[in-house]
Amino acid sequence: MLGLMQDVDLTLDRLFDHAARWHGATEVVWRAADGVVRRTTYAAAHARAKQVSNALLAAGMERGDRIATLAWNSGPHLEAWYGIIGVGAICHTLNPRLSTEQIAYLARHAGDRMILADKACLPILEQILPACPAVERVVLFDDDDARPIAGFDGQVQSYAAFVAGQSAVCAWGGFEERTAAGLCYTSGTTGNPKGVLYSHRSNYIHALMTLGPDALNLSARDTVLLVVPMYHANAWGVVYSAPMVGARLVLPGQRLDGASIHALMEAEQVTFANGVPTVWQMLLTHLRETGQRLTSLKRVTVGGSACPESIIREFRDDHGVDVVQGWGMTETSPLATVSIPDREIAALPAEEQVRFKLKQGRLLAGLDLKLTDDAGRRLPHDGATPGRLMIKGPTIASGYFGGEGGSVLDDEGFFDTGDVATLDRHGYMQITDRAKDVIKSGGEWISSVDLENLAVGHPKAALCAVIGVPHPKWDERPLLLVKLKPGVSADPAEFLDYLDGRIAKWWMPDEVRFVDDIPLGPTGKIDKKALRERFGGVAFVQAAKAT
């Protein structure tokens, strides 16, 4: 017997319809490329998104076509996003921080028919378009004088011209909820990036999952600063969850330095923000150096990489801001776990709670996790035994776009995240490393992530990275790379002394090297691949011994 409830497809256009109808006067604020802060409302953005939809249809775009965006967080980008998915096309978010070769590969692989881009991305477009024959048209968000692009035979228009004269009435939805909505590619740290194809249903469910008090806890009373880029895994789903509850939305554009983020936070009285640790380190450094304060911010969600303890403590102790870690990946929509305490942990003194805040947290409802060894055997959830982290649920990828990578699920339907983690009796998950980054020394695993997060707590450290280097006896040993804060000097022994007593003896790095910079990948994570290429080979070890 079936239930007697209305059968309505969970399509994402309903979220923006809801925002426009019931929170229509709520602002969407963004800092444009010229530095000017601009404003619209959910009602006005909704009307413009409908114009985008009509413009796409008039240009011959159809359901299932991939329409790319190459842009930072802004009001027009949000409008275009919903305009694309509202008529059943697929919003393919391209990351402008990737190399031009990678961007061209992604646009070709996806078969993008159009690209909507920021004017600042014109140099990128000039290089990639000759290699992207499927692209028929380019629309520039912030360029009223759009001119032809050398080597590109298609039409180039300004965003204003593209939507000019289009009706703000357009039929959205009307398709099955499993229809594809978004396409986002993995970072491609090994091999070519692979496309994760989200459905309307999966993103709708993900938005619902993330709104609870034990997740992002967003509401119509919040002003949300969306620091995480919209091109990064649905901006952690906030492009859907914020309109769903009518939260006021603030979009920072390209300026993510500490001073710019702080100025926007204070001017707009932001209550919630999300982003990667490097952004929060820049903000805290700015506040420390200028003596300025945070007057409205209450909560920060950190993801993308493990959050150093120093960030958690400084936000809490100096600014009264609660830091919550989240974990996920492109293939998990992305949010999957959040470090919100349960009843037992919440009853502990604040200092004892910190060790749980350093974990990636507890699972969102509707998902399941397990740990396995390399042979696929389940491992205990004792908080100490590391294993391969496997996940399944309605917001988890079942395969990659175009069939890349073949079958990605095990016999029980779990997806291998590529992370190594522990699970404790409270259900707290803690990433100990990426499977490819774990240091295997003498048959034991050393967590490069744990070492990095401890070392960056040294008062002279700006950023730290740990990689494994070859060793004739132990297979691999840890090398600690340190970027010092400006104007300070240090001796390697200072860092080894700092780590002494905080880690097992056999975890102690064999060497500490000071470097001018530590490369970050397109999503703000430390680029371990680049570091291994420079420091991780046998040639480096031999040269180090020679000196």
C-alpha cells in the first residue's frame, strides 16, 4: 500500500521559487570586480534568472546541455546558475584557478555549449576557446562592451545584452527529479579530473540534510558570507540551502584577503561564514595585526582540509566565534560529516571539547560510513584503528560523467573516498590522511595531516606541509616543510623541540626545511603532488645526504 501524499518532484527550481515568494525582499549582496558592493533581492534575482532561462532557450539550448560558468561568487553568477538548472540544462562550474590546459580539457570533456564568465577570465577564454569546438557562445557577466574573442567564431555578448528583452516569466521544472542539475570535476591530483554529475534530487536532499542544528544550522535570521567558491562542489550546498531558508546572502567576489573579508563581514553584519583554513588564517592575521574585532560573526564552518587547532582557539578565545569543521568531497555533494557535539561531548568542559572539534565530525542523517583494510574487511570504530573511509547514501556519486573510472562502488554499494580515517564510539570521524598522502614507515602509518596541524601551531609558522620521502630501511620517512611568518627566522631544532612530546617518537620528521612558499591547489588545499615532485624523490634524498 502506498501513502496518500502528493507526489511532487524534488527539483531545485522550487527552492528559488520559495525564496522569491516568501523571502522576496531579502538581500543578495556581492562585491563586484570593480570593488563596488552591489545589491539585489531574492525576488529580483529570481526574475533575472527567469530571463536567463528564456535567453538560453532562445539561443537553442536544450535540456541536458552543459552550460559552463567561469566566475567568482556574485549575484549574476547566482542568477545564471538557477536560470540554467531551471529549464533542465546542466550547470558546469569551471574553476578559473586551474591551468588553461585543464580548463580546456574540462570544457571539451563536458561538451559545454556555452560559457558564462567574468570579464577577468577573458585571458583564459582567449587561450581555451580555440581548443573547445563545442562552445557556441560566450556571455560576460561584467562587461558591457563585449567584443569578439580572437580565434573564436561564436557570439560574444554582455550579460545585460544576453537577457535584454527577455520575459521574466518562464516555466521551470516539469522534469523528473533525477534529472541532472550540476557538473563539477574532481581536482585531478592523480590523472585527469573526473566529472561528478549531481541530480536535482540529490542536491535537494543535500540541502535539507545540511540545514539541521547538527549541521550548518542556517535560518532566515542569518546573514551568510559564502567564501567558499561557487565553482567548488556547489559552494558546499549553500547556493541551495541559503535560499531554501531565506538567509541573507553575501558574496565576496575575488577579494579573499583578510582585510577585504573583514570589511565585508562588518559592513554587512555577517553571522555565518564558510571557507577553507587558509582564508581564516589570513583573516585572523589581519585582525591580530590591526587590533580589529568581529562584531557580528557567530559561526564559521571550515572544510577543504583539516582545521589547525590554533584557528579554533583564536576564533573562540579572541573573538567568541564558534568554529565547526565539516568534511566532504566533490563526490559527496559535498557535506557529509560535521563536528557538532552530541549530548555527552557537549557536557564536557570547553577545553576537553577541543579534541573533538579537531575531528571531522558526525555523519549527516541518510548517509552511512564504514572503515576497511586494503582487502575490504571491516575495521572497528574504536577511534584508534585507521582504515579506508567508505561512504554511501542518496547524495553520494555512483559513477563519473562519461563512465570515467568504471565501477566506483564496492559490493555493498559504498564509495571509496580515498581518505584514511578513524571512527570512534561517539560516531566522530577523523581524517588521518589521504590514502595517497599517508606516510608508510616500517609497516606503520604516519599521518601527514596530523603532523602539519601540530607544526603549524608553532608561533613562527605561517604554513606547514609534510610529505614522505624514500628511506632505505623504513620505506618512507616524514619531511616537514615550513613557511615562516614574515620577518622571523628559525632553526629546524625549534620545530623538532616543539613537536617532541606531542607525537610518537617514530613520527618525528627526519628533516625540517624552510621554504619561501608552499603551493596551494585550486581549492586552497596544500598541493602535495607539487611538493612530492620537488622534494619527495630519490634524487632529493641523495642530494640531502650529500649536503
